[in-house]
Amino acid sequence: MFSNDILRRVRLGGFLEIAMKRIHIAIMRKSWGLTPKILSGEKTIESRWYMNRCKPWGAISKGDTVYFKDSGEPARLKTTVDKVIQIENLTPVKVRSILDQYAKDDGLGVDKNNIDSYFEMFKNKKYCLLVFLSNPKEIEPFEIDKTGFGMMSAWITVENLKEVKV
């Protein structure tokens, strides 16, 4: 049996973990040209499609900060997370439905009748994460040190920006 003191620390620790806001760095494909669309407000959702659960799945929530950078470039903008939707057990039908509903706000530059190329890319994925963005702001550019996160990481989550900011 646990003492009341231990239970209080566990509850307090759990509360602090939930209340703590995280910092995320999203690395974007430069060729897709999506970071300017975030800054202009044309892109208000960042989607991530996975075969397996990986960050930021389960590690991102409303109020978190996301810094965006194009691959090979410094981080140049930041946003606030307004809402997160996690969808699992995807099927091609679910993927099509998600694209129909969210592709425009995801900044993919496609209308609802012309999403076949994105459908082909995502139809076999098992997980989709939709991060709704608000308050995009241009920032003073800074480089990221991905040491310890894997050089191919496209999303990094940290408690403090100092962990990765160069």
C-alpha cells in the first residue's frame, strides 16, 4: 500500500505533466512550399501521416508551441497549437474522407475533386495527426541541433528550446 505522501506526489506530478506546455520543431519539405502558407494563414492545419505511432503522437496538445523550418534551413516561424485530432486504424476510405475534409486547410493547394496524388501518398498509412495552428509569427531565424533525435527526424519535441537551438 502507498502512503498518502507518495500518492500526493504522484497526483501532483501527473498534474504538472499535463499542465506543462511542450515545444515542437516541425521540419517541412522545402519543395512543397508550405511554410509561407502557414505564415500567411492559408495553411491552418499541419497533418502528419504515419505507419506507426511516432512523435508528436500523444505528445502534443492545445497551447503547445510549434516552430517550423524547411529542411536545410533555419527555423523561421512559430505558431500555437489550437487543437489536435489523432486518428488511428486508417483505411483508404478514412484517408479519402480526411483529405476531403481537411486538405484545403492543410495548405495542400488542391480542391476536393483533385486529391488523388495525396491520396496515393497516404492511402496505406495507419495514423493521421491533425494539428490546428493559430497565431503564426515570423521569428528571428535559428538553427537546430538534431543530435540525439536522429538526422532523419521530421518532428522534434522538447521541454525547452535550449535543448536544440544553436
